[in-house]
Amino acid sequence: MVELTEKPIDTEAILQAISDTRCGAALLFLGNVREWTGDQQTNHLVYEAYRPMAEAKMKELEAEARRRWEILQCSIVHRLGKLELGEASVAVAVSSPHRRDAFEAGQWLIDTLKEVVPIWKQEVWADGSAEWVHPENESNPTPESS
Amino acid sequence: MNQVKSIHIEVLFFASAREITGSSNYRCELPEGATIEDLTAHLIERFPELAQRLPRWQIALRQEYVNPQTPLSDGAEVALIPPVSGG
């Protein structure tokens, strides 16, 4: 299950959604709004997405993770709009019969989401200035690898 | 008569692309047979401030990442994808 939402991420509902008695492992990763980036202080963040493509890419990631690992339940939720410090911007949750698959799938899902899913973050700093974050150093997705 | 047909393209701008162009979308007409590369050249001419950045950005055609040689067809939806920063 994948979802883009303007509302706060409901972690209880996500854990409920991945609950499965065949699974001995349930893993939930949350990405939270951090106050400090080096010596720069964040006031809040704004996220925006190319919504239909972001949803399609998130579904592709879920399908690929299910192919690579034995995960029986999967939920990927990304928040959009304005987020305050400490709020969760993204949740990746998977359940699997054994923990290794859950850890590996969860790690791959969040890493790959950050590389290929068309969602952007705007930092609004404590001094009132704002900038869109466009990481230039990381390798960009190519048509072949997406 | 040997008239060159044209195709209509809808371009979507997000994040800094929207800030640079001052708009979230843009419609343009290109000659039939035009590719993504032709479209980006057109966009740089229309929005010169894109010149420094656009060559390093990904392009999506109908919600899939494509390379510069990909041909366009009439009614295509193209999105400029500056380096993503979700998560």
C-alpha cells in the first residue's frame, strides 16, 4: 500500500495495516523533520510531489521489494505540505516471517525512495529564508535503473 | 503543399523549476518528430535561467524517466524533475 497525504502520518494505523500472523518481524522506519542541518536551524519544511508519478514510483518500489525479499505486508506513506519540527515526513513499514528480510527491504525502500520518487523538500530556515533542496552530488536515476 | 505539422506539449514545473519559470505549467508547440532534447532547447530559449540547471535534471515523459533522444508525440505530458529530495 502506498499513500501521499497532507495529514499527519498515523503510525498506529500503519502498524495495524502490516500486522500479519505469518510474520515474526514488523519494521517501521520514520523520517522526521530535523531541527539542525550542520549549523543551520530549520523552522519548518514544505514537501511537494509530482503526485501521479510519485504514487506510480512508490508502487513500483513496493513491487520490487516484494520480488527481492520475503515481505508479506508493505506500507509506504509520504507526507506533503507544511511540516513542523519532529513530525514524520515519511513512513516505510514492512513485515516478514524473519527479521533479516524486513531490515533489508526497509533499508532499500527508504534509500531508493529518496533517489527516484519525484518529491521535493523546501527548507524554511529559522532566519525566514527558504530554499528547495536539490542534492547535486548523489547519483541521479537513469531510465534503465528506475 | 508540404506543410510541417506541429505537436502540442504540456510541460510541468516543480520546486525550483517552478520558482525559476514563475509557473507550474507551460504549453508549447514543436515540429512533428521533435525529441526531449528539442524540447529542453526550446525551454532554455524561453526561460534562459534554466540553462545552468536543466542539463543536469531528469526528464519524465508520461510519468517515466526518459533520455534526451526520446521522441515526443502530440499531447505529451513532460515534467522537469530537479534532483529529488523526498524522504
